[in-house]
Amino acid sequence: GENVEQHPSTLSVQEGDSAVIKCTYSDSASNYFPWYKQELGKRPQLIIDIRSNVGEKKDQRIAVTLNKTAKHFSLHITETQPEDSAVYFCAGGGGSYIPTFGRGTSLIVHP
Amino acid sequence: DAGVIQSPRHEVTEMGQEVTLRCKPISGHNSLFWYRQTMMRGLELLIYFNNNVPIDDSGMPEDRFSAKMPNASFSTLKIQPSEPRDSAVYFCASSLAGPPAYNEQFFGPGTRLTVL
């Protein structure tokens, strides 16, 4: 099946800085790459997703980039705010494979 | 829509007891996923149903775990007998999707299971 690796496991930034989280995947047939945010004690919720026919997608302060050749995709958060503090999960899959989640990145934004 | 509904929200039981977790997906969604979340193992997919049929149960840990989806609006995850290492948060998620195309998964609030 698909194998998704996510880095870093913990990311600490100052408010206003940018944050970047990276994921790699193993199967070139994967075509769907969502990102979920999970606040402490709550459920994961989708914040942005990208499909393999697109290289980049933006939504206000959040963007995702996809490099199919290198089989990696990244989440970019600009102008971070304390409320961005959460665990972020990437996932990859599609085609023959159910989307597989990465291990998560704990983002801490210091005021 | 009320979103994905799970019950109970918290369950404390003793080792050896049977545990049943319940899930009601969003109406109209045809895919349902059961996940287990722990600090050590992250978010693990246990089983995936599409149109009420189990498609992938390779994540089910062992024979003590079983899942059913008797109709489009209800699914159960049963652990019998339960063990302390089963303690985790169990999430149910639903989606309007199916192989080979996948879409956003909507997660329920989770059931926090503690096995003493």
C-alpha cells in the first residue's frame, strides 16, 4: 500500500513567521493529497487538499504544493497565529490505495 | 446535517469485557472509515467500507476486533475481549467517495476508550 512520511514531527515558530511541513509518498499512482488539522481534544478537520493534476493551491494564509516527480508535497502557513497551534496530518492515496495518513506534525506558535 | 455521530463519547471498561462503538455517517455518504488514534501509533486506519461493503480490513489488529455496516446509516466496531492496549481514541469518518477517487473525510467526535 501507500507509505506516507511526514516531517518534522514538531515545529515551533514565533507568531508572524511562516511554517512549512513536508510529506513524501511512495506510490506514483496516488492522486489525492489532503491536509487535516487537529486541535487538542478535537477531531481532525480538512484544511486544504490537492489533486495530482494541480501543482499548487492556496486558501488565504494556507498553501499546498505538489511535486509529482519527486513524490512530495508540502503545507505552507504564512503569518502564523497562536490559533494555528495544532497537530497537522498529511495524507496521500487514490487509485488503488485508500489515503494513508502521515504521523502528524505538532505546530506550536509562540505569541 | 448533524455531521458524523459517534457513541459513546467516553467508555471505561475492564479487561475482558466486550466493547461496542457506534457510528452514524453523514446522510448520503457512501464511504465509512474507522480509525484508532494513539500517541505511539498515530492515526491508524482499521477498516474501510464502501457502499456498506468492507473493502479493506487489513488494519484490524486481530480477531478480537470486528466491524459491521448493516445499512448506509449505521456501523459498529466491536472489541471482544478488550485489553488495556486497546485504550485509544476511536474515530469514525465518512466521505462521499469511493475507489479510485477519494474526497474529504468528515470525522466524528471520537470515542475515548479506556480499558482497565
